[in-house]
Amino acid sequence: MPSRIHDIHPHIISADTARYPVSPLGGKRSDWSHHSAVDFAALVAAMDAAGVTKAAIVHSSTTYGYDASYLADAIAGHHGRFTGVFSVDVRGPEAPGRIQHWLDRGLTGLRLFAVGSTVQTDQSWLAAPDTFDAWAFCEECEVPVAISMRQDGLPYLAAVMERFPKVRVVLDHLLHAPFGDGPPYAAANPMWDMARYPGLYLKLTTALVRRSQQDLATPESFFGKLLGTFGSERIAWGSNYPAIDGTLPEIVAEAEQVLSILPEADRENIFWRTAESLYPALAD
């Protein structure tokens, strides 16, 4: 069992829709936020039950769009255990000011939503010139940028990382890249090729822990390829609770069991050290 467990991908939803109106990005609210939502107090209770030490809570843009007020309000006064990852529209010269607004509210990471279950966009906007002010701000101010995207958009991300080589980017859910072909996992070559950028990190969420045991994949071959390509110091665990089946204690136990095949140092990196390097607010 790792000495600490930091979760960099839980979500919270308020029942108070008058104070925190629902206005989802893309116009369609995510199903889980209707049927499986937990508020901040429920997340804290679940973390205590699961032995999760700290968390970088990810704002639900498929519930609240670009308004991270609930997240900022919820963790105010709890910054010793929590930080937050917000979303803004990064297109246009006003984007740095919007990012700074949420930094001033105590949140420390940005998330961009290019593709997901309720949002499908032409991912080329990630590298559009009108985003350069935002990328430059994140690079200069050391704001990590998590991205929900898919593998076919990686050429655009590569263009960003060539232009802004010091920016740190975290690929949510390992892009949901294809791994069912088994070793050497050639179908995911576009993702493996991105390891050449030292500022690129991977977020290992519950769905990917499960997929390491499906089709032709095995935990031994999958994590051997993953760590051999990126190194555990660039991989961080996130539950995606409650947007995925299972209680948080069950999700944590599942991750611990699957990752038990790894050396202790790699487990420590994945479960908390990488999280603290990305989000220093989680460090003691």
C-alpha cells in the first residue's frame, strides 16, 4: 500500500442549482452529474473511507461550463487537503485574466475540454493562434493544463508543445487510446510518440486501470509499456469518482491491487509524488 494516495480526478456537484446554475459546456449535461453526483461533503467522507490523503478536484465543465464557483467555494478553507482544476475559454486575449481569476480563488490547475462524452469539437483549436496568450500565461506561471482529448488531435498538441516547451500538459484518461491490440500496443503509437516532450504527463484513471486487464492487454505488459515509455514520474492516478461505477473505496482497492505488480517507487510516484509535482498545493 502506498504511503499516501492523492486523487487528481474526482468531481463534485452541488444540489443548490439556484446558487450554482447548471450551464454545461456544449449544451448537454453529463449523465453522471444527474444520477451519480456527490457534493463536497460526500467526497470528503468517501476519501476518508477510502484512505485518500488529498485531492485535486476537477471542475465539471459538463455541468457548470466555465463557472468554477462551486469548486472554489467548496475548498475555501480546506487548501491543506484540496486544490482545484478549473476551466476557462482560452481563446482570445482576455483568457489570461480569466485564468488569473480562478488562481486568485485558490484553484491551481486548468483543464481544457476538446472531446468527451458530451462534447465533440475539431481539436485544431488547441493550437489556434488565439489560444497563444493562454498557453504563454500557463507556461510562465507554471499552471498545469489537463486536457480531455483524443489521439487524433495530438498533432495540434505537439504544435503547442513545440511553441511552449516549458508548459506542463496532463492527458486525461490516457486519451482513451486503443490498447486492445495487446503488446507492443502499436495502435497507441501516436500517444507513445508524445513521450519525447518532457512536459507531457499522463493521468491514469479508473477506466484505464480496468482496460489494462481487457482484450489482449495484461497489467504486466500494459504497465511495462507505459512506464518504459513515460516513466512513473510522469504518471498520476485519478479516480474519476463519481463519474464511473464503484464506490471510492472500491476504486482505490482496485487500483492498488492492479498496480501491486509494480515496484514500490513506481507506485509511490503514481499514487502521490507525481500529483505533488503537478499540483504543489498538495505537497505538505
